[in-house]
Amino acid sequence: MPAELIWEPLFDKYRRALRKSTEACDEFHYFSLLCVIGTLLTRRVATPYGRLLFPNFFVVLVGESAVSRKTTAQRFAIDILQATSDKINILGSLSSAEGLLRTLGAYCPDEEEFRISRCTIANLEEFSSLLRKSRQEAISNLMPMLTEVYDLPSQLTLPRVRRPLRVDRPFLSILAGTTPEWLESSIRLEEIAGGFCNRFLYCAGTPKEAIPSPESPNKALLQEISDELREVLDFWGESNDKVLKLTEEAEMVWADFYSKWRRKIESDQTTQILTERIPEYARKIALVSAALAKSDCIDSDNLLVGLATAEYAEQSLRRVFGSIALGGPVDRCEKRILQVLGENNPLTRRELQMNCSSYGSAEIFRRAISALLFAQRIYEQTDEKGKVWIHKTR
């Protein structure tokens, strides 16, 4: 469970409004609302961290199907967004890089007039479908585009033979859900090593006690939340890039945190890629905290909220990827081999390798097979035609 200090008044009010209405855990509500608030703020506020950071979040709620109520948490948060503003574009899926840029407000510079970008949030009920879809050859540029748009550059372009597309000052957030099983079966090592996965905040929520007869949400509290958010948006106005810097005291807190964090990841290189953006997210969350307080700077209290939330996100990340990436590519391939043989036993070595092709190279597969043979988890038999069959030890 995250530290209680992250439950600032607005978030606590949201937690109380939904307490008797759903079995979705409080952590799911927190990260869903965080994503929505960041989207509402759009480019109004930013904070320097090498480049300017804006409050867009890529969030994945991870929990078991049905019982965790991930989708319910997402829908309640989207309800708050719609009740607060009608200027946010909501996507139910991401189908192609071109379609995404069009939704964000892209235009053809030589043929069309400048078009104002549209703030967009993608509300995806199944994150793994995005991973699988983005590998289709026809839309293989979707994942690189998502990786690029996360950083919210001043301009995005999509080169095309006849009509290149451009979008100025894009803004995109993603709120998605998945199960541990779907994530493990869908994700590939290159998506981890390539930096796509570490752009997401993962929330592995703890189960909540059963609610046999859910009540309606507290409408009065939800209305107060929307009213307060509109006041915050009015305070910051429609202009962009109001830069909120850390106070001197906050800088000291940050320096202490960062030096400790660097020492930690340098001694734990297996998680270095996955946790690379944890400090960045801490700064973004601190920015949201300051913006909600209508402050022109990020003080130490705002920063502590960001650090506590980022620490919980890092713990979630380690839980989520503990059986996927952190054990190394050979361990992951071993798990896949045993899973495949558990469903179809035996298989030829070639068939088994084809089923494990997304889990590493041929060398990774060979090392995984050798390790499992040595541990007597599997054994080999060669038939009269010379085919090698792999059996799972019963």
C-alpha cells in the first residue's frame, strides 16, 4: 500500500466517494485519477528536468481478471474527466501511428492550415492487445510513435511518401489494464530493453475485501471533485508551459533521494532499464501536487508526495516484472518452455523453439533447454526419422 501522505485532499475525497461502490482497490483509484488529472492539466504546467516535463502519464493497472475490478476503476476516473471538461478526446483503442497522429490533430503542412492539437487520453481495457497489435507489419510504427509521443516534443512528424503528417504540441496519456498472465505472455524482451515498457507506471494493487452489495458512488463528493478540478484549471488558464521549479529545500530533498537511487540501481543492473524513469515520474507527480495546490513552485511537501508515489510504482514494477524480465532472458525462456510443454507435451525441438521465438534468440533458447535438461525438468528423445522430441518430466 502506498504511503498515506500521497492521499492528498482531492485523492482522499475520491477514495471516500467510491469506498462502498466497488471492490477495485484504492491504488487503482489513485493511479487512474492521477492519469486523469494530469490529462486535464495538459500543457498548462511543466517542470524542468533536462527538458520540460508535462503531467502526462502512461498507466497500467495490473490485477487478476474480474476480481480486481481494473476496468471499473478506469471507468470511474474517465467519468470524472468527462464531468470536468468536454475538451479532452477519449480513445478506446490505438490502431496505427497515422490514426493516433490524426486524433492528436495532425495535418499535412503543404496542404492544410495549422491545426490546434487535441489533448487525448487512450483508455485501454487490455494493454496486451496493444502490444500484440503493434507488432503487425502494417502498423509496426505504432510502438516507436508511442515511445516518442510520451516525451511530448514540441512537434511530431510521420514521414509518408506523398503526404507527411505533423502535429504541433501533442499531448497523450494512456490508462490501461491487464492481468499478470496476459502481460507475461504478450511482452517481449526488446520492448523492455528498448525503453517502451519503462515509460509506463505499473500499479499492482492489493486485493480489497468483498462488497456483496455495492452502493452507488457518493455523488456529492464526486461533484465536489469535479468543481475543485475546474477551479484548478481556471486558475492556470489556457496558456501553456507555466514552469514550476523546485524550491531550495525541495532541491536538497531531491539531491539526497537521487544519490541514493543512483547507488541502488548501479548495484542492481537487472532492473536498471525498467526503473530508469522512476525519478522522472516522481517529478511529474510532484508537479501535479503543486498544480492542485495552485502553487507557483514545487515545495518539499509536493516532492515527498511524488517520491512516495514513485517508490510504490517501483515496488509494483518489480512485482509485475519479477517473473518476466528481472530473472533474465534465459529464466524467462525456461518458464515459457515449461508453459508450452504443459499445454502440448511432447513437441519437436523445432516446434518448441517456434513457440518460444518471442522470448529470446536461438542462443537464449539453447541455453534454456540445456539448463532444463540439466535440472531434469525436461528430457529429449530422437525418433526413427531423426527428429528430436522434447518431453516435460512428469
